[in-house]
Amino acid sequence: MKSLRLATLASFIKKQDRVADIGCDHAYLSCFLAEHNLCEKIIATDINENALKIAKKNIKKKHLNQKIKTYLSDGLNQVDDFEINTVIIAGMGTQNVLHILQNSKNFDLQKLIIQSNNDLPTLRKELKKLHFYLQQEKIIYEKNHFYVIGEYTKNKIHSSKREILFGKYNKANIDYYYFLYAKLTKIYRNISFLKNFKRKFQLFYQIKLLQKYL
């Protein structure tokens, strides 16, 4: 697979997983999972009709029609395959991810693989309220961008305040934490002359937490 991001998403999948690739776009990830028999079942969904048409063409081109079922659907709302136990959502914002999962209560989901484009602290905190706990994260750098991909399961595990804010620490990704530190420091400097003491204190606290990773 040419994309490091898609290959990393696939690395979280186990043979027994029955996967819904939500927001599948052109179904590159779904095709990869099916081609290599990486999971028990795979369905691909997208809310965009044009994207799903291209996905179907790609699936047909690779002769994977018998292995991948497609749905035009907002998340899992129009999906009738209730055997699905694993969800992959990549490339969306946190609020869209939460909207999809909060409307998936008819499914006995056991594992989530999430790559959100923004507001990761809110994602980690809100998924915990839905009884999904962060097990591990992988951080990759591709096309001048950091991607954080997390695995969440119902295996209850404590996450510290620092892990909610900045994720599971991995010293192999130290550049990512320097990136976050520089970003936070810049924000803190930009508001240093403002009177919003509470916000400045929050940023100072976050910087101190992050320093422990560096």
C-alpha cells in the first residue's frame, strides 16, 4: 500500500474483526484489507454518492465484489449488517466521528480505529464516556502532516490527564511532541498580553505536562 496512513490503519486490524470502513472515500483501505484477507468481513460506507460510485468501481476492478459490500450511508445508519464489531473512521473531524458513534447503538462494537483531523483531547474524553478506552496510538508523518491513529476498545484502562491531552507517549515519535510543544508555546505567547487568566493558566499547565514527554 503506497499510503503510510492507510497501511498504519490496517495494522490495527485482526483476523477476527468484522470491519466497517466508514467514510471509505474510494475504498482503498477496504480493498487492501480484502485483498490480503486481513479480517473476517469488510463493508465500506460513505455518505457521498459520487465517492461511493468510485469506491464501487475500484472494488469491481480488483474483483472484490464478493468480499466487500458497500452502503450509501451516514455512518452506520443505513447499514443492516449487525455482525460488524469493528469500525474504522479516518480523515474526519472529532464532532463528525462522535456523531457517527453516538448513532451506532444497534451495533455491538468492540473496537474503534480512529484518525481524527482535529481536537484529539475531546475525542479521547468523549469516547471514554461511550465506554471506549484508548489502548494505543501510532503517530505517522506523511505529506507534511502528522496523523494520530488510535485504537479504542471496551477493555477498561485508565488514561491520565496528560494522555487525554497528548495521547499515549511513544518516544519513537518524539518529533511529534516537540511539534505540539512549539504549537502550544506559540499560542501562549500570542495571548500573553491578554487578560484571560484562566486560558493562560490552562495553556501553561498543558505546556508543563507536555515538557515531561520531552
